[in-house]
Amino acid sequence: MMKTSQHNIYLLGAPGTGKGTQSHNLSSFLNIPQISTGDMLRKMREKGDELGIRLASIMNRGDLVPDELVSELAKNRLEEEDCKKGFILDGFPRTKLQAEILDAFLNQKKFLPLFVILIDVPISDLQTRLSGRMSCPKCGRSYHQLYNSPKELGQCDFCLAKLVTRSDDDPVVIEQRIKNYLRETEPLVHYYFKKNAISRIDGSGQIQEVFERILASLSL
Ligand code: AMP
């Protein structure tokens, strides 16, 4: 990666590849914001208003919310002051149209081009990785029954909040999320490859090992 003080990073990967965890760690390491459209949408869903109810029905099926809505959300967030020194996109873009909207926006606002990191994990591992997942509703940290269990069962190591399981981490919904990834999001690997802006890293192994691979791909 080009040496620059502005890191505009996009972590691309199937559900369950560790994008959220790695984005969180990278965000702390580089002191730049993590922009998770999934987190933003979950907050909107919690409001329970008309839009929240519509989002719940889409997200609880494991489907993608409309491109226009999620692109507006991401663009508005990227306009905020703290993104001027860089950002980490987690879960956006997820379709070719979203990627095109994002490119046009970054160009127009004179951001440096995106550096895309593909976290590669065999599709056959995703069900297991997603099934035992829990997260902290307060700080957003992720845990896993097998790979990254909390010190106390069901409790966040840092803020001691009770851990929750995401409603879409259910085997049938996971299946649908993986299908949508393969159909809509995986083609972005080719899209970014053509632009010469993608680095693939192996997402298997310990969280710290994967994190070090990410840092190496950024020449950090
Ligand atoms: P995530 O937390 O990234 O796994 O996202 C959770 C859910 O939010 C997804 O299954 C989608 O329903 C929705 N979502 C998040 N980001 C996007 C996006 N960029 N495009 C469409 N839907 C999204």
C-alpha cells in the first residue's frame, strides 16, 4: 500500500469472516472511525418506527436493505469531520451499485482511493463461525463460544454487560446471508481487482494472527 497518513480502508468478506472484530481493532490501532452499516441499521431497527419495522423484516430474513438507503447512510457518515483523517468501512459496499455510488462520492469529495482488504475464509467454515457468535450490546466487541470465549460465560470482559446473540445468527438466516454474499458482494472482488486496489489475506487462525496479516498488507 502507498505510504500515506490517510487510511481509507474497506474490509471485504463474507459474513462471519471477522470483519467487525478486525475493523474494531484496526480502528483503535489507527485511531480512525469504524463505519459499520450493519450497526447503523440495527440502531435504526431498534427505534421500532415504520422504517425500523421495514428494516427488521429485511434484516431478519438475511436480505440486503435497498442500495439507496444504505448508500445515503454511509455517505452522510463519511461527510463527518472525523473521517477526514481516514476511515474503515465494515459491511459497505455490498453490491456493485453501492460500490459505484461510493466511488463517485469519494472522487467528488477528493478522498484518496480506497484500499480494499479481502478477508478470505472457506465458505464451509462460515456456519460454525457465525453460529457460536455473541456480542456486547454496549461496546460492540465480538466473542465466540469456541474461538474467542469471554472470561465469564455470557459477559463482556471489558464492560461486563450481558452478551447477546444476533437475531440473524440463526442457521436458516445465515444460509440466506451467505447466498446474498455470493450473489451480490463477492463480485466486488473482481470489481476492485480491476482497479488494482485489493489485497487478499487469509482470515483463518487466531484474531491476532489475522490482525497482523492486515497490518502487513497495509505496510504497517
Ligand atoms: P452486518 O452487521 O454487516 O452483518 O449487517 C447486518 C445486516 O444489515 C445485513 O444482513 C443486511 O441486512 C444489512 N446491511 C448491512 N450493510 C448493508 C449494505 N451495505 N447493504 C445492504 N444491506 C446491509
